[in-house]
Amino acid sequence: MTSGLDDTFTPHPTEPDPNTCTDPVCLNYLADAGTRWAYHTGAYRLLQNVIANAGSTTINQFTKTHVLDPTGMKGLWIADVMYGRARDMARYGLLTLAGGVWDGDTLLHDQQYFYDMTHRSQNLNKSYGYLWWLNGQESFMVPGLQFVFPGKLIANAPADMIAALGKNDQKIHVVPSKGWVVVRQGNTSGYTGIGGDAVPILFDNALWGYLNQLVCTTGAIEVADNQLKIWPNPAIEGWYIESAAAPDRVEVFDTQGRLLRSVNTQAEPRLWVNAAGLPEGVYVLKVLAGGKVYWGKVLKI
């Protein structure tokens, strides 16, 4: 977003939106590259053609081969915009949460680029990497304004959150400290404010006002009308599993869906799941008991 192209250009009524237009008439010099930050998507949209030509393919085929097929995502580029379901976007968020690794397979081999992408890419807008917005910085800029706002981009959200903020409130929030990926699709919320409808952030702040209430504040979690209890949570050494029907098996998954261990029980109502060897972080427990399957999210500290 430091191309120096004119984001204030007003085209003839028959010309497309200058912010998304890739026609030469819309790509007007305003400042030297690297000297001005402005949200202008025409420049990066042209990179899709560069990628496709370098691979002697189309952008849809390139994306399918290198991202969609390995992760199980579905999606399609239409007029330079990727369309997919919420579950597909969540998979992309999980891929980002894992640093470009999916099910043990490194899809993004250039880890230096991943670091650069998810950290400040320049000092003009300190809350912007490479197409990812960064929370927790000391200031931020928004589309359409040459003004630096002090403070975090999204005040209620965790400081380590990075976000893909699409037009009309299409969102992917990635929060490493929580192991969370939050996806929002649908019509615009109507909360535009600063940033306009290109990157509306008022809705994000309201959303995190509610999400923050989901933080675990008790020592145990109860699942399915008290049919299952898991404690302590958070835990240091492991978790007890207690259910109305004796559990048959407990499986432990990481946030990327990888099965880490499986414990078969001895028909006892209470089971101990050892967390030894697991790094600190968020895990998902799958409990099979009484012919039913229960899920619970736990934290090792």
C-alpha cells in the first residue's frame, strides 16, 4: 500500500472504482513509492497476473494446487476477489495461525516472508504488514485518510491479533495467544465509521467486546448439560475427564486438527489424561462415552 498511486483519483462515471481498478487510466502517480501509505488495491491485484504468468497457469489453478487442495479449502477468484465459505476462510486462518504449516506439511517455505507479512512492513502505517492488519501497535491509518490515529487498531481485541479485514465486514481474525481463528461473513454490519466500507473496524471492536466474555475464568468446563466434566482448566500436568457414562476413549488434538494422542479407558467414570510432553497452548479433547461424542477446549500452561 505504499505504491504512491493516487487513491483520491475520481474517474469518469463510466470508469471503474479507482481503488480497485487495474486499467492504466486509474494508475496515476501521486508520490514516490515508499513515501506515502494509502489503501489502493489496484497495485496488488496486478500481482495475481504476475503469479499466474510465472507459473504458466491461471491464478485459480495456482491457488487450487498450492493452497486449496492441501488444506481441503474450496474457493474461486472472481474479478480479483476470492470467494469461499466461512469454513474455507477458517482453514486459511488456521494455516496462518500455524505459520504456513498444514497437518505437518510446510506449505509456505519462505518463513522470512511469513514473518515480514505478519509484522510491520513500513513505518507509515504501523498497523499494516503485507495485506494483514496488525493489532496492538502504537498507531494506525485507515483507507481514505492521510491521518495517523494513536493507539490500537481494534481496542477490544488481543494485542497479538492479525486480521484480514475485507470490504463489507468480511473478516478473518487470527489470535496466536488464544489459539483462535474468528471468521465473519455476510452482509455489511452497517458500522462503518473511520475506514469506510473498505475496511470497517467498528464492528470488530463490538465483536471483541462479546468474545472477551468467552475467556475461561473457572477451573473446569462442563459439557452437554453436565454430562461431561473436564478439570483443571487451565492445567499444568493434565486433565481429569469425568462423565455420566464411563468414557471409552479420549483423543487430544491441537488447534490444527492433528491427533496428538489417544487414551483408551478401563470403564471407569473418571479418567486422567497426561499432558506431559505437550507444549503450552490450546488443545481440543474428544471424548467418546455412552455412544456419544463430546468436545472440550482446554489450555495447558
